[in-house]
Amino acid sequence: WRENKDRIVGFPGRFHAWDARHPGKWNYNANYSCEMSMVLTGAAFLHKYHMHLYSHEMPQAIRSKVDEYMNCEDIAMNFLVSHVTRKPPIKVTSRWTFRCPGCPEALSGDNSHFEERHGCINYFASVYGYMPLLYTQFRADSILFKTRIPSERSKCFKFV
């Protein structure tokens, strides 16, 4: 993170994608992919300046939507940082999920969770007037951890 203080650095990664069934709409996607455009903020580093921007400069309409849903604050932060820096986040570790055994039930367990997140992405894009999220395939993984990854997911570029 010290070398990329202008970006969100952490895990797990997520991405936005066109909704093939509804032209002109975006979907939030948590499936495994070689590309990502967001890093969830539960296990991420970001500069405190971005927190200031989130609280004082980001459009109030976005903060109000986050408060209404009690969801999407991580998506809003990714929109903000990508909008300000024009850079994607950096994913670290090969982990695709964030486990918290001692935590109460997660929001993602609710059926409406993903529908709300689809709605947030579309609403935030309309407030910004464009889609600021940027795709990347870059991740900073340490080989020292010897993380076991299933063979079908071990390499995004099978022929390199």
C-alpha cells in the first residue's frame, strides 16, 4: 500500500459487468474472475484523504442511498477513488472471499443483497454521469504464502 497510496489496496476483489438482459444496466458480480474493478473495504487500506472526500465531497445523493440501503458503502468508495484517481484498485492475496467466523450474519446472506448492489452501481453511475470503475487484472500476491489454488483458477493466462 505504501507504494500505491492513491488506490484502494486489499481483498476480496469484485467487478461490475454489463447486464445482458437489461441493456444499458450494470451488474455487481462476486464470481471468480481474472478481472476486477472493486476491492471490498472490509480488508483494505486506503488513504485517509479518501475518507475525507467520502464524507465531505462525494455527492450527498450517494451517501443517502448508502444510508437508505445500509449497504454499498464499499461500492461508493470504489466509485469515488476511481473517479478521483482514474486508477483501478489493487487486489492482494489470492483470496476471493473474506471469512469472519465470529461475526454475526453477513448482509450477503440476505436475498436482496445482490439486487441492492446492482441498483447501487447503476444509481452511482447515473449520479457521476459515467462509469468511473476501471477493470484490472493486476494483483499483488505473495508466493511466500504458498496459497493452494484449484488448478482451474490458478492462472488467468493458461498459455503464458
